Amino acid sequence: MTAVPLRALRAREPGSRRLREVSGKVGWTVLAWVVAIAFFLPVLWMVLTAFKPESAAETWPPRFTFSPTLAEFRLVFSGWGPYVTHSVIATIGSTILVLLLGVPAAYALSVHPVGRWRDGLFFFISTKMLPIVAAIGPLYVIALKTHLLDSIWVLIILYTAMNLPLAIWMIRSFMLEVPSELLEAAELDGAGRIREITGVILPVISPGLVSTALICVIFAWNELFLALNLTVTNAATMPMYLISSVPQEGLYIAHLSAAATVASVPVIIVGWIAQRSLVRGLAMGAIK
Amino acid sequence: MAQVRYVSASRVYGKNAPPAVDALDLEIRDGEFMVLVGPSGSGKTTALRMLAGLEPLDAGRVEIGERDVTFVPPKDRDIAMVFQNYALYPQKTVAQNMGFALKMQGVPKDERDRRVREAARLLDLDDQMLDRKPRQLSGGQRQRVAMGRAIVREPRVFLMDEPLSNLDAKLRVQTRSQIAELQRRLGITTVYVTHDQVEAMTMGHRVAVLARGKLQQCATPRELYDNPVNQFVAGFIGSPAMNLQTVPLTDGGARLAGTVLPLPAAVRTAASQAGLGELVAGIRPEHLHLANGSGELAGEVLLVEDLGADALLHVRLAGDADPVVARTEGRTPPAPGQQVTFHVQPDDIFAFHPVTGARLAG
Ligand SMILES: Nc1ncnc2c1ncn2[C@@H]1O[C@H](COP(=O)(O)OP(=O)(O)OP(=O)(O)O)[C@@H](O)[C@H]1O
Ligand SMILES: [Mg+2]
């Protein structure tokens, strides 16, 4: 290649390449925003509708100018009492149980692995592969025979069972990150199994535990299928309240939106914290 | 305080893998500073972990203070270990780290505090540092906390696995002497693992050289240097390493660089008894004396490494492929490309069996 075309090429290239790069970047940015807004619009609509009077909620095209009212929220707060109590008890109760059971199980599958730990690990996750619909019949009968139908305990137990496999996998992966020297140092220092877990392992993996707990909270809070089929009034949860706020006749969109907004707030807060602590949990391996 | 004994102790990791530690017989005296040294993968860490109880034995036994501890769990062996990466508990403060073992033993809080403080003073860790977390400390401070955690326990044996390898060169030299000093003061039997032969030579009362899981020689640093039992020890101990060359035997000596090096009579008898036609001759760099043209070994200088006090000459001997290294005085070293000659005392030549590597009487 001679010098002249080379120089010509050099002179031309950077500009066009930069142009391509910039336009590429802009393209991706636009796409990302379009997707994000597409996901966000229904949520925005829900929140906006929650502040509308029922009469203004069902217009088409949707109106963005209206006089906001808290009437629907007042209605929600007057009716949600038992539901939110049940949800909180089922969510927190099951999450505590998940942690109490998940930590020893994860320990036995990672730090001092028991025989055939692979099979155990696979068994746990395989329970998530069965469609829950297939199990609802037997579950109903069992709940009926044990007099747990429509009791908060049936939800606590089932939510624990539902979240335990994922929790064990998560906690196990955090435990595997704990440097083996640390455990050996604890062993030399005379810490027994319990001390090893509570005094050395748990403090190290605490960010991971927090994110595990938060994810369990979200899943339990949002669960509808089991609650719908196994409870009626004594243990009905927030998702059931949303359903029950749809009346047989008449306008209900604004009311449903207000209820859904209220039900989403805890999830959004917890999700936001979980996302931060999950990053810390995943970065935990770096602190050595 | 106690003596330590390995009796034919072996550790085999895999079914078909060679033993990581192969029938180790080693006796460490009460209060002794014993250094295990060897190249990477020679089984030093494994040997130490066997003593700590972190690695089971496949054969033989280990004793601490006359007691067979082969099947005793680590916490009941009355030992303390300093890990290479210190393994400090990240969520505990320095004081909690140091006091953890005492807490596990059920030592009351006052007593614990007193002993932690005492150890901290011994290691120049000031009081405000005791409340910090390990991640707020520098590498050197962490190293001292790890030492402190071991000292506080007042164990019968200290075990240390390359505790200086994460420090920078200057700090390593400083800490090296501090550890040796501390050990002398406390008088606690210590087993110290390193791959650095300078550390081994400067710190150990005695040094055990390992290679491929086997104990090569255990002796004082001086003895190792002056009287290596085989070619491996000779080549491993000393910096720069001993010059080792396979040389054919002739009447009265060995042929090297076109001349005949005189060998001591004892070596010649040993070689002829073994029916050898050649042997490995070893000469330490400082035993190649520059002799203004009158020396028996001639060669050409390839490279000069000036170290200040002295200089290292890399020299290609006449007719020989492998360059040798000679240590000379640093002021007026010859220049690269220059022809030089060396004089060697027959007594300074080590001779090794060319196949087994064993030292031939010398
Ligand atoms: N947990 C293990 N599983 C299998 N093989 C191992 C294990 N630990 C060590 N080995 C093997 O045993 C041999 C000795 O290892 P060891 O760690 O004792 O060497 P070392 O002398 O401490 O080396 P370095 O200076 O690199 O630390 C090596 O060949 C190593 O591959
Ligand atoms: Mg090692």
C-alpha cells in the first residue's frame, strides 16, 4: 500500500468511525429507554389511576389532567386491615423459618458436605420444577385433614417450603465463598460447629443473608395461587384483597389501582434494598 | 512448650498421586525454631497442616510433647497457627480476633483483656488499633494481629505458613528479625514454613529441606551450607545457587573447561568404588577466585551484576555450554566480553553422584 491512500484513509476514518460509534450509542440508549418506559407505563398508569375519582378512571383515551383525590386510598385503608395483617404474618413467619432451616441445610451442603450432597442439592431445586397446580389437590386434602385450611399456618408452612430451595442454593453459594482458612482458624481456635456458624460464617455472609431474606419476602408477599385455594377469610392475604376489590358490578378501576399501588409499595422498597444488598452479597468474596 | 516429632508421617491426596508428604521423620526440640523449606509443591504446607490436625495422616504419626496426637482434633493439640493470608475474622475487631480462642476456652473477660493487651504491647500494636476491624489495617499490621492471635493463646507450638509472603520486601526483612526475636524471647517451639531460603537460613535454629514430599536434610543453616548431603540441597541452599556441572573423571581429578580440576582423594576413592565415569561437581560462586590469568579455569564474562558490595559475574567457561556464576569484589569487576581465569581450591569442590545426586564423600 502506498502512502497516499493510507493517509487519505487515516484522515477519513476517525470521523466516520466516531459518527458510527456515537449513533450506535444513541440507538442503544433510545432502545433502552423505550423498553424501560414500555415496562413502566402500566405502573405509572396504575399509580395515576389510583388518584382519580372512579368516574374519571375509565375514560378512553386516558386523561392525564384530573383533580387528584385520595378517596380510593381511604377506601383501601379502611378495608385492608385483616388482609395486610395476614400477609405480614405469613411473609415474615415463613422468611424466619426459611432462614432457620436454610442456614443449617446450606452448611451441610457446603462447608462440611454430607454424603451425597449433590443429590440433596438437586432434590431441593427439583421440587421447584413440578407445576404447583399439580400439587394443589393433595395439598388441599392434607390441609383439610390437618385442620389447617384457611389458617395462617398453612401459608407459613407452604411459603417456607416454596422459598426454601432457592434460599438454600443462595446461602450455600455465599458459604462457599467463605475462605477455608477462616474456618480452619476457627477450628484451631476451638470453635465448635455452632460457634463456627454463628461466630464466623454468619457475620461474613450477612449481606448475602439479607438479600436472601428480602427475596423470600417478595416472593411470599406476592404469592396468590396457594392463598386463593387454601384460604377464605381467616388467612386471606393482600393479593386476595386486590381480587376482592373487584365488585360484581359497577366501576372499580380506580379502587383496584389504589389497592394495587398500596400492595406494591412494600415490594418496591424491599426490592430496592435487596438489589443493593445483593450486590454487596455478591461482592462479598472480594473481602478477604 | 513441647517437642514435636513426625514419625514416618505420610499424606497421599489422590489415589494415584505421589505422596504429598512421604514418610517424614523429623524431630523438633523443645523451644526450637524449625524452618521447613523447599520449592513449590514440595509438601511443606501439607506437613504443617498434618501437625495442626487440619490434614489427616495416611501413615505414621505425629507427637507433640511425647503425646501421640495423630487422632487428636486441632483444638486439643494446644497449637496456634499463623496463616499465609492471616485468616483474620473480618467482622471482629482486632481485640476480638486475638481473644477469640481464649473466649472459646472459657477464659473470663478480664483475663482475656489483660492477655490481649499484653500481646498487643509485645507486637507494638497500640490500644486504639485494638478496636479496629482487620480491613482498616495495613498489611503489616494485619500480619502482627495474626501473630498476636497466636501469641495470646500461649500455645505449646507455633505453626506459621509463609507469614511474610504478603509483605513488601523491606517490611519482610524487618518482620523476619522481629519474629525470630519474639520466638527467642517466648521460647515456644515453632515450625515455620517458607519457600525462601534466605528466610530459612536467617531465622531457623535448624532447617529441614523438603523436595517432592521427602525430607532431604535437616541441619543448622551453617551445616546445610557447608555440608549439603545431596545435589538438591546444595543447589537449593545459597544465593546465587551453587554452580553444578556434570564432568567426566580423569586420573587425579575431573575435566572441566579444558583443564583437570584436582579432586580430594576421598572423592576419587568414592567415585572409583562406585564405578563412576563422571560426576556432578559443585562450586559455590564465592569459591571461584579471580586470578589474573594464572587460574586453572578460563572463560569469557557474559554479564556483570553489580550488587554494590560485591558483583556477580556470569561466565562461559572455555568449551562448556552452561555459564557459571562467580562472586567477586564489587569495586573493580571485569567488563562483559573480557577473558578471565579463576582459581579453585580442591577442598571447595563438592562432588555428587550423577544419578542419585548423593554427596560423594567430602
Ligand atoms: N487439597 C489438596 N488436594 C490434592 N492435592 C493437594 C492438596 N493440597 C496439596 N496438594 C498437592 O500436594 C503437594 C504438596 O503441596 P503443598 O501445598 O504441601 O506444597 P508446598 O510445599 O506448601 O508448596 P507452596 O510453596 O507452593 O505452598 C502438591 O503437589 C500439591 O499439588
Ligand atoms: Mg504452601
